[in-house]
Amino acid sequence: MAEEKSCSCETEKEQRRRELTLKANVSAIKKKILVLSGKGGVGKSTVSTNLATGLAKKGYHVGLLDIDIHGPNIPNMLGLQGHSPLVTDMGLFPLKVFDNLQVISIGFFLEEKDTPVVWRGPLKHRMIEQFLSDVRWGELDYLVVDSPPGTGDEIISIVQLLDNVDGAVIVATPQEVALADVRRSIKFCKEASIPIIGIVENMSGFVCPHCGNTVEIFKTGGAEKLAEEYKVPFLGKIPVDPQIVKAGDEGKPMMIYFPEAKPAQAFAQVVEKITEKLKV
């Protein structure tokens, strides 16, 4: 019985330690941005990656946290497949993309890149908690959180753990079926008292690789009208460009490697609007 009591005390002590560390780590982050999409396949990880690299390019200290437990794409987007974070007695150190950009993802801990993660809610919550309490982020100007589609366990966990999210960037594509899901994300933010920084319309037109003109292969402007309907800011349109696909496959964010491309220029304007709204 004594051993059981001692074990119980140790568990309580460890839980308390983790709570205090979590609080200290979160308090060292000036601005916390949640990237949401009500629907999968809208390019949310591309947006998260280019927002983070765009903020870092402006000289801010940035953390990129990938909480898409079942489909972590951030390691691929940054060319970090096969890399592992440093684990020491002091904790877990995120991988550095640049001196002022750090990243963590469950993708760094999988044995194979196609290993499935078959977890229920409590395990996902525990992992996200560890990403905030055990990872040595240091002082950050911005933390960009790349989330999975929808408003499920991971989103609820990160909102609870961060306590105060400074704003959400909602990613949409022009099609009506995607916009229906965006409405759910907007309503979730309002119900959870999360300020909406704005909506980004991704895949808005196609940049022809031959003539450079933008062709509207999908309907365009739907997200902008939705922003007007719900009275939330519209951050801009990101066109489809063959270069952006190549950049993602090669782990080379457009904001850094292809700054003259139209999508990179569009991302730069989005980043500018975000820093104007969330000044550090």
C-alpha cells in the first residue's frame, strides 16, 4: 500500500510539474496563431509553412507546431524527413529550419513515413500537451499551429492548452462544398471566443507556366464573399502555381526559395496583414 501511495504522489508531482512547465512555456510565446480548415485538401499545411517562413523572413522568432497527428505534412514541406529532434535531460529541442524558425511534428518520431498513427482522443491530447510542455521552444514572437481538418479532438486540445489563442487563420478554396465547411470553422471560432484574423482563399486561379497569366479554373472570390457575409477580414487569394507543388515536394517553402513567384508574393501580403493585426 505504501508503494502504491508513493507512486500516486509521484504521479501527482509529475503532473503538477508538467502543468507549471506548460504554463511557463506558453507564457513565453507572444502571439499564438491557429491555422484552421473545415475541409481537408485545401492546402492548409502549405499555408502554415509559408506563414511561418514568411514571419521568420521578417526577422521574428517563430515556432511551427504540427498537431495533425494522423497526417503530419510539415516535415515534408520543410525538407526535414528523416531528421530527429534532440532529446536531453533538459527536454526535447525542436528542429531548427533557420536560427529564428523552429518546428516540431509527430512526423519526426515515426519509424517510417507511411506509419499510421492509430490513436484515440486522450493519447492525442497527451502528445499535444508534451509538444508544449516538454519541447524547449524558448521565447517566441509567433507560434503557428498547423491543425488537422475539422474541429475535433486536436483543435479542442490545443485551444485548451494554449488557454488564449490570439487568432485563427481559416483556409478555404473557392468551391461551394469547401465554403460550407469554412462556415463551420467560423462558427467554431465564434463559439470558442477565438478571434478570426481572416480567411485565405487558396487555389484561387491557376498561374500558367508558359504565359504567366492567371486562369480561373475554379470559381474564385467565394471566400471573399463569405468573409463579407460573416464580417471577418479577408486576407487574400493564393493562386495555384506548378512551382508551389514542386516547392512542397522538394521541401522548399516558396517564401524563401521562390520569392518572386505569384503565390509567394500573395503570401507576403497575407503575412503583412497578420503582423499589422497582431503586433508583437
